[in-house]
Amino acid sequence: MNIVQPIRDKRQIEKMKSFLRNQSERNYMYFLVGINSAFRVGDLRMLKVKDVRNKDHFYIRTRKKNKTQRMLINPLLKEELTRYIEKMDDEGYLFISGKGDALSRQQDWRILKAAARSCGVQEVGCHTTRKTFGFWHYQKYHDIAVLQSLLGHESPADTYRYIGINEDLKDDSMRDFYL
């Protein structure tokens, strides 16, 4: 089982964004929406252009729990999305594959893995963007209850574990511990 961590270094996030933008606008936007929302990749991949065009919120029926999730589209993200979808058809997928379908989970993994390898980011996987969102949201607001709700977790303990805060605390406790 692969260990997947959030990206904890903003410089690495910027490197990933730059790498992906140079690769393709789709890959850049996929990463950007992923790190700026709490969506699972399965839900993110199924977004259509009409789900974001002239909208202030994402509304997604989650595949895992079959619940409608509402999330504000940050004004900066909305600006990027508006530019990205300018010439796209409303019925098309927001992140379209070369075959015209939604991106597959394997494509998602390949996109993230190539960018991570190029930028020196380790322990990546399909949950990297969601975990990165959670980690940085927590760093900014320190409100585990709101983050738990955004991520759809059952308990604060699940959320702490998911975003790697438990791992950080354990690492910090061991850093200066030496007998």
C-alpha cells in the first residue's frame, strides 16, 4: 500500500503548478482545482463545464457517499476556470482525456506522478490534491470542525489522520528525542 501525503511545502506546490502548466493547461487546471477544493478525484474527474460556468459554487453528488456537496469556488479559482473553459462546450467534461472522455484514475495518477517526480515531491497518489487542500486549509484556519465537514469525515480524528497532522506531531516529537 502506497503512503500518500499532502504537499506541505508551498514552493513544491508552485513547482508542481509550473511543471503542469508547461505540460498542458488541462493538467494544470486539474491540479489547481484539486488543491483548492475538497473533492475526491473520482468526483473531480466527473465535473462538466456546465458545473462551473457562471457559477459561484460547485455542486457535486459524491460518488462515495451519494450526497450533494456544495462548495464555494474561490474568486481566484473562478477567474482561472473562466479563462480555461472560455471555448469549451457546456456538456463536455471539464478535464477531458485524449479520447474525449473524463480523465481516468490511471491518467490522474500518471499526471501527478510525473509532476511529483520532476519536482522532487514524494509520497504522492490520487489523494494528494485533496490531502494538500486539507492540510493547508487547516494551517490557515485551524478549524478542524469546518475542515471535517468539507472533507465529509465522520470524526475530527479521521480528519487529523487524513491530512497528516498526526504524522507531523509524531515527527516533531521524535526530532529532538535522543537517548
